[in-house]
Amino acid sequence: MYYKKAIYNYLDSLFILYLALYYTIRDYVALANSKNNTTYVKKRRIKFYYTYYTFKKALKIT
């Protein structure tokens, strides 16, 4: 029973890591492809840093 819970926790943390990596790459690509509209770029940059921080946090969990 304990092993089952440990495996589920591990898979859950891997899934969180995958999602965080996916959103980080998606936001980075959107930031790189954005035009020179400064408010858009600032908004995207904040979102990118937030998702990157989430990715690093998820990396520490696993």
C-alpha cells in the first residue's frame, strides 16, 4: 500500500514538472514571437517568469 502511494506521488510530481515545463516553453515562445508592443511584452515577461519559477519549484519537489 505504501509503495502504491509513493508511486502516485512520484507520478503526480512528474506531471506537475511536465506542465510547468510546457507552460514555461509556451510563454517563452510567445515572448520571443511578440511584437514591440511594450505592455504586451511586459505582461508576457511577467507571466514567463512566473511559470519559470513554478517550473523550478516543481523541479525541487521531484
